[in-house]
Amino acid sequence: MEITPSILTADFCRLGETLAEASASGINWFHMDVMDGNWVVNRTITFGPALIRSAREHLGTNAFIDCHLMITNAEETWDQYVDAGVDLVIAHIEAVDDFPTLITNLHDAGVQAGCVLNPSTPIEEVLPLLPDLDLVLVMSIIPGKGGQMFMPEIEGKVRAFRAAIDSQMSVGGRATKLMIDGGIKDHNASMVAEWGIDISVVGSGLINDRGTFSENLEAIRTALKT
Ligand code: DX5
Ligand code: ZN
């Protein structure tokens, strides 16, 4: 299972150093959490395309950058994130009226298309889109901030997506990636890997005041090997 860091708990004045340390630790996939002060329940604002553009310039062209859009108007503003240099746009099924058109627009613009669903949203809302999606993201917390408790009740949803993706791939369909986001730490990373997750977002489990980024990543990698 691949690990991608969320930078929400980082010191933004030292973000370049954090990104460099992550790259030096072998991280190649970076997860950017965009909140617009409106869509998430706690009305948080994080950052937008300008910071993502800086991260892209800092990381270079080889890094893979996704943006997780927790915003009201992804259908109208997705191109700002593409211009900023993301490789994959992940939009919430609950926030987009016409998801098939968004997928088409993203693919036409040359980037990957992802769909994310909240813990309470049924899998059936996303399954019809699966053949065209490059990634499905299952939220294991209510979106809005890092450092929340993992919600184990999403296990069935993860396993159902894994089965649907495996069956899609077995008939030559798209190899849609399965990602999880929220509350992943060294103590539960191997559990979600066993459920069939391909990529896990880790925020406060990597960027905290208990250890360096590399030490925290090593603890997760060690846990995944055991
Ligand atoms: C929250 C974000 C997550 C969050 C993860 O809405 O989507 O990416 O930063 O942070 P942790 O790993 O601390 O739950
Ligand atoms: Zn996220």
C-alpha cells in the first residue's frame, strides 16, 4: 500500500522543507486538501491553487499531485487546479451535480478523475461511475480537519469497492485505484491494506510533534511489513 501525505498539519511557513523531507523519504504522491470555508461542516479554509502551484514548482515534474476538493463549485473551478499542475482531481460526489461531465472535462484536459464519498454516502452513488474513474476515495472521517478518529464502520464499503474494481479489471476494465483518507496511523495501516486499499492518505500520523516525517513514515512502513 502506498502512503501519500496530507499537509494540513504542516507548518506552512516551512512547507518547502516538509515536502523536501517527504521526497527524500521516497514519497512520490502528494495529497492536497482544498477547503473553501463553505462546504465542510466546520467551514474551514485551507488553501487553493496558488499554494499547489508552488508545491508543483518545488517538487518538480516527477511528483504525482492530487487535489481533494472539499468545495461547493468543483464543476466550475476544476480547471484552476489543473492549471496549478495537479495530476488528479478528486471531487466529492455529494458536491457535484453532473459527475459524468466533470470526468469527461478532466480527461479532456489531460488529468485523472477521482471521486470521493463521505462515510454516510452509499456506494451505489459512485458505482455507476467506476468504469470511468481513475480513483475512488473512501473517507474514513467526516471531512474538515486532520487528527480525527478513524471510523471503522467504512470497512464494508471499502471491501465492496475492492470487489467491484477487481471484477471490473478482470474483464479488461480500468484499473481504478482505491484510496482511504482520515485517521490512518501506524496501528491501523496494515488493517486497511488488508481490506484492499491501494493508497492511504496520512496527515497527522506523519506530520506531528512526536517525531520527524521520516521517523513517522518509517513506523508506518514497518507496521505494513509485519
Ligand atoms: C480531512 C482531509 C484529510 C486529513 C487527513 O478532511 O481530507 O486528508 O488531512 O488527516 P489525518 O490523517 O490526520 O486524519
Ligand atoms: Zn484529504
